[in-house]
Amino acid sequence: MALVITIFKANYGDAFLIKELSSGKQFIVDCGFKLTYRQHIKKKTNSVDFIILTHSDEDHINGAFPLLEDYPEYFSLNKVYVNSPESISVPRVAGGISIKQANSLFKLLNEKAVQFEGLTQGEVLEISDDFSLEIISPTSDDLECFHKKFIEEITSDLSDKKENDISSNVATKTITEWAELPDSFLKKSDDIANTSSIAFILNYKDKKVLFLADSHPEVISDYFQQQGFSSEKKAVFDYIKLSHHGSAKSISKRLISMVSCNNYIISTNGGKARSKHPSVETIAKLAILVDRNKNDEINFYFNHSVSAIETRNGSLLSENERLLYKINYIEQNEITLT
């Protein structure tokens, strides 16, 4: 038997359905946008064991609203895993942390009497004899900072806040020049919404898949170091779902040095406005710096058209660079582990 990972077309968001065929156990990781649920998720399934909402950004959480509105008449589920300070009273404001969406979600969960609870680093969800999830982000300390940040955001003036670029591909560089660029991730204290993302290792039989949500690279690197991994003793994965749609602000050379993998999942249609992803820098750094786990080729799995992404944002890498470094772009919405 097998485990199937469906990567829904969620525009510039995340939405996954993971199903173990032998047990029938299945769950959703993030729900993308409202159209993601209506056009994709509900056509694929109307019942899951649970949902993991990794954090409260709109491109991960908004599809949960129509799904929960359909509960329990048209969609069944047992539990939702989500981290958020549900007791905070929230005004109608917008900002880097999606306060309003999070508050609205918890109100809806309570109205629908859906059981929900949080997840933090160190917890393990045992799904079946062959299938488990090892939670690696956030730490309890980072989650506490996230809760405090909510309160700070509520009491501050957010009218002058501007959206940060996730990535920018405007400069023309060679693949080696991209790979040599220094890390550009934000401090954890300036990126608390993503630092509080739920990230996990999916263990199925002898297979491992790293789901990074929009997690901060330092949280993941610190966890691997605590587990005894390093640039000499690497954490080996069959697939890695890249953080923040392949943003260069969500990866680090330290993290790259600690993993071994040649298959990477990128969930995006190219982004919106000035927030462009995936970053050429991310692809270049992985192609040149990462250990490919005894494979010659490195594969990037896209759930949207690569040509459409490149039409919008510019070329990711030249054809010659891809041939030289044995880089494959694969457009695929389903991955099977056996």
C-alpha cells in the first residue's frame, strides 16, 4: 500500500491532502483560499480525520472558513490543530500577523463546536502503525512570543504597515552568484507569525517528508542541531516542502548544510504584487549547496505552471544552468510514497 500527498492548486497559498491508503486515514494541511476549498478540496474529499492550520496568514487559513461552514452537514472532521491565542479580543485591523482572520477562525470553531488544540515542538501524532508526524516548530517559547505579539499589534497603529517582499527576482545573476548571496531571513522577533508556524516531519514506513509551512529557518536548524544533526551528520529526507513558497527569506545556508534531499515541493503560482516566489536564490542555493542524497539530479515539484510563473516573475534559471547542474522542474500535483 501507499501514502498519497495531494498538492492542491492554491494560487500563492498552501493546501495539502495526505492519505494513507491502507488505513484510510487522511488529513489536510492548510486550506489555501476560499476558492481552494470550493474548487479543489471539496471535490477531492468531504471527510478528514483532522486539519492542521500551520499559521494564520490568509493564504493558509482562508479556505478553512467555507470548509467549517459546511461542517457537519457537508464536511466531516474530528479535530483541528491550530496555534492561536483565542481569548484575545481583536479589532478590525490588518498587519503582518493576520489577527482578524485568527480571531474569526476561533469564533467559528467555537460556534461549530469543533474540537481544536495546539501543536508545539517535541509532540508526536501517531496516525497508524506505519505513519506519524513529528512536530518540529514552533517552540513553546516562540509560541509565547507570538501570543505577546498579538497583544502588541492590537494596541499599536498599523495604518502605516507595508507588506514586505517575500522574494525579488529582478536582478540578473548567474546561478553561482545567486548561491553565494548571504542569508536574508529576518530576525525571529521580526517574523513572529512565520516563526510560530507548525512544521513537522512526516514519517511513513522508511520514508520521511519535511513539511516546513512558512517556518523560520533558525527554528528548524536549532531543532536539527538538538537532535544531533550537523553538516557532517545530515538529516535525510525523501521530500522537503519548502518554507514560504520557496522564499529566500525562509531558508539559510546553515539549514541547507544540515539536510540531505534531492526532491523539493514548491506550492505557488508565482505570488502577488511585489511578493514574488519562488526565489531564484533559493533554487540556486539548493542546486549548488545541498547534499542530494546520492542522487545526481535535483527535482523541484511545482503545483502550478512553471511557464506561467516565469512569465510573471522572470526566468528562474537558464536552460544551460539547469542542464549543467542537473536541475529538473516537474509539474505535478500528487506524490506517492510506498
